[in-house]
Amino acid sequence: MPRLLLSLGFFGLLISILMLKLPALHLFDIGAVQWMYEHRTPFFNDLAKGFSAAGGMPFVLFLTGLWCLHQAWYKNCSNTVFISIGIIGSICIAWMLKYVVSRPRPPEMYFLVQTYGDSFPSGHSLYAAALGCLAIYASLKHSKHKLICLFASLWILLMGISRVYAGAHFPSDVLSGWSISFIWITLLYWTIEKYRQPK
């Protein structure tokens, strides 16, 4: 699992950078936003707004806090550290890259939700992928691991699609957010696993 997610992360990041840099691929980016804008419905508008609220930094931090308290209650200190560093690191990476890349968002006419900061990478997609990856790794020995993987994958996928649908991001922003989280959380998992093992 870690090697698969790491490989997907590096491949996806490469594709997203090519989409950012090559004019021909950028046409796909803006075309996808335009297509979703033209096919909006009231039901999916409400759904996208819900995902926007659930995937924002305040709710992600609230959810992470509850999760860490749950792990601390059961004296699972390594998971508490893993989860908290994973999310805080994801937030820092997202906002640092937004500042460095400084990519403008899609035109404001497409906005369905309020946006903050620059476009690349998608913070919502990065946070969603970070939470999903943390859930996958933290549940490796859980009896319901496959079910957790399914829900985590759906959460990651739907959050990313909703950001393009809402006109807040290009597909390459979403792909980069997913990819960066896959790389970051996997490297963090390997580092913590190294220190979990008996000397």
C-alpha cells in the first residue's frame, strides 16, 4: 500500500505540473471547469457547497482534534502523533505552495463558493487526501480496513470533483493536492514506523 500510494503521488504530481506548464494541457483545465459550470443543477450545487464547508481548514482541524482525542483516550500515542503531524504538515505544505506557485484561480464567474488564497494546489483536495491516507494507514490492522479504504477513497475523490464543480479549482490543482498528500503522508508513515519498531 505505501509503495502504491507513493508511486501514484509522484506520477500525479508530474502530470499536474505538466498541466500547469503546458498551454495545450491548460486548455483541458479550463475546459473541465467550463463543462461542469454548464451542467450544474440545484442538487449538486448544494452538495458542492456542503463539501466546501466539510473540507475547509476549520472543520478539518476540528475533526482531527476529535480523532486525536479518541486515539489519546485509548493511549495510542504513536497514532496521535501521526495524525496531528500529518494534518498540520499538510496545511503548511498547502499554503506554502500556494504562496510559491501563486497560480490564479479560475475566473470569478465560475465561483459557486467563497475562496481564499491562490489556486495551486487545492487545499481542500490536499486535506481530504491527507485525512484519507491517515485513515488508511492508521487502520492497516483493523478488521474493517477494506471498508475504511473504500470510504476514504470516495471522500478523496468526491472532494476533488466538488472543487472543480464549484469553479474554485482547475483539475490540475486537485490532482496536485491529492498527489502531494499521498507523498507526504506515506513518507511520514514510513518515518514513524521506523521509530515504532523495537531497536
